[in-house]
Amino acid sequence: MSDIVVAGNDEAQMLEEALQRLGLPREAVDYHVTREKEEDLLPGATPLMQMHVSVKSEYVADKALDHLEAILSILDIEAELEDEIRNGIIFIHITSKQAASLLIGRDGQNLDALQHLITRMVMRVGRDSPLVVIDIEGYRMRQFAKLEKLGQLAMKRARETGNEIELDPMPPLERKYLHHYLKSEPGITTFSRGEEPERYLVIIAD
């Protein structure tokens, strides 16, 4: 997740500026401050500070849970919700004996609609908020397991051939997940190319 960076000389004022830009309360963010080295300053100059501010994953997870609980209440669906933060991704696991198949829908269409709705709601917290993934009875995780195998094969081909490997077009959520999954791999770069709905992932071995 990208940081918001604020420069200045007063830490309290810098934090207030960052919170105003984000439109968030203090408890929603983490931050750290870096200062210019004194040896790099002119005599009598005040060290300039930079504040790097990011939205807490826990805050975003709580907001996603609140939205999901409200939606399920409107639909009169009983379900258990559990959040998990792993590798910078927020997973919301839904368990419902009453309505799992209904929530997933044919070929996952209802789950995709729910995912889109929650994503739009979470974006109000900030466009750089952590990725939130809605899963129902392990349906999404089984899909992601297949994506991981695809990513591993494409990464291997990129390393062996030295060529760009272009994957087939896929929905935004799947592309974002593969970005996250592969970004920790040494010497591997991923980016998206093209326009929706034909946008696809490109994998390069440096």
C-alpha cells in the first residue's frame, strides 16, 4: 500500500494535514517520520521532516466487516464473519449453512457482486487501502490456489526464457491478487496492460 507523504517542520501539523487529506481519524493510520541529517543543513537551518502515513489494515478490515454485516442483515442472512490479514491482504471469510450457495451464486456471480460492492465501500477509506478479498466457504481460496499455480508457471517461464509472459485477461481482483502474490519473488516484476475487460497481467524476470 502506498504512503501519503507530508513534509514540514511541525509533527502535529503534518499529521493533521495528512488526516485531512485522507479524511480519516487518528486511530485509522500509522506513520513514521524521517528527518534531514544535520550535516546536510546550512548553519542555523531547521531540519525538514517527512511523514509517511498509511491506513491501518485493521481499520480497513473493521470497516469491511461492518459493511458486510449490514448487507447480510438487510438480506436476512445468518452468517459468521472472520477477518484475516495475510501478506498485506485482508481476507473476510463468510460461513453460512443457511445461504452459502445463494451468496456464491452461479459461477460465483453473486460473490463477485458482493466483492465489487465491498471494494467500492472500502475505497471511501482511501484508494490506496489494502486489498480486501471476500471468501465464502473457501470458494475464493480455491480459485486463488489455481491462480498461484498459474503464477508460478508463468514466473518459471519468464526466468527460463527472459521474455515477457502475458497471461490471459482476468478480472481486476484476480490480477491484484497475483500482483500481491508475486511481488515478494526476487527478480520478478508484474504489471497490468490493456483496457478492461481485456486487461491482463505481464510477468518479467529482471
